[in-house]
Amino acid sequence: MVHGSWFMVKKFYYELSTMNYELRLFKGLGLILVEMELSKIVIDEKRHDQLIVLKEKGGERVLPIVIGLNEASAIKLKISGVNPPRPLTHDLLHTTIENLEASVEKIIIDKLEENTFHAKIVLKTASGSTKTIDARPSDSIALAVRAHVSIFVEDSIIKQSETFNKGKQ
């Protein structure tokens, strides 16, 4: 039975090339994950609104996430190629992870509760084990742009966001 279950998990990894996007199953959690990429950062200092927009890689769906000014600035600085004279918090975290002989494997935004997104930072240790750390999406994405890793969002969260945003129109 276990062998058959593993076969089903492996079989579930697939690419929907005709629809031009990927759905992935995060082994062990049973989540359908969609690979996303950072599409836009909006910083409005007058209204104190900061927003990042993730776009489905190879697709059309988007996920807007409201974040703090510090995180938005940290993301924008890094993707703009600006290197501050001293490390910012996310630079320090990335360096610490590397110096502990681990690496950031991926970022997963896996939950939306009471209008708050939740994320996981997935680390791979030198021994090959995987560690998962609970984090805010803004910090996770700031780390992802430093580690050059993929950002995944659980498919149901994208659907929830689409439903919510359609209701506002």
C-alpha cells in the first residue's frame, strides 16, 4: 500500500503545458502549489500602502499581498541591485543560513487566515535534511530574492484571492 501511495504522489507531479502553467504537489503536505514570480512592488509613502504582486509563472493569475514598508524597501533594493554598506536584516538572515551550511530551497505561501497570509521558508541542511520555518510572506519573499529561489503559493489561496477581488469590483 505504501508503495502504491508513493506512486500516486510521484504521478501527481505534472506539468500542464497546454495551459502554460505548472501545478506541483508539495510532498507530504498534499498541497497543490503554483510557482509564482514577483511581478510588481507598489510603495505609496503618502498613503502608507505597500503592495507586492506575485504573478503565476507562465500564467495569468496574480496574488496581491499588502506588506510593510521595510520589507517592501528591502525587496526593491535587492532587485534594483543596490548594495547597502551594511547588511540589512534579510541579508543577515541569508548569510547566517549559508554560514550554517544550509540553503534556502523554496518559499511557500500556504495559508490565508483572517485576511493574513502565512508562509514557510524551506531550508536544506548540509546533511540533506529539510527544515521548514514559519514566516511572514514579506520576509520570505525578501529572503527569496536574495537566495534566488522559487516562490510557491497554494492553489486554493490564489482562488480565494480571486474570489475576494472579484467581489470588490
